[in-house]
Amino acid sequence: MGVQEITVFLLVAAAVFYSSRKFLEQFSQDGSNPKCAKCELKEAISLQKQHNTERT
């Protein structure tokens, strides 16, 4: 094995490790502090409730 092959193998192994860790984190969080990308869940629910009451 050459230096380039070893480097590629290490980079791919690191990428697989990082990706699998992030993937598994999604299922192992306890949900005590759920957040979306833009706002907290409580804010999103209150905005949805406001929107629903405005429609009626």
C-alpha cells in the first residue's frame, strides 16, 4: 500500500465514523431539549396555534 492509499483509507474511515455517529445521535437523544433549525419547539407550536386560531 502506498501513502496515498493509506491516506484515502483513513479519510474514508473518519468520514464513515463521523456520519454514523451523527446518524445515531438522532435516535439516541432523550428529547429534553428538542429544537428545530430555526426556533425552539415551543415557539413553533405557539405559532401554529396562533395561525390555526386566525383561520377560524
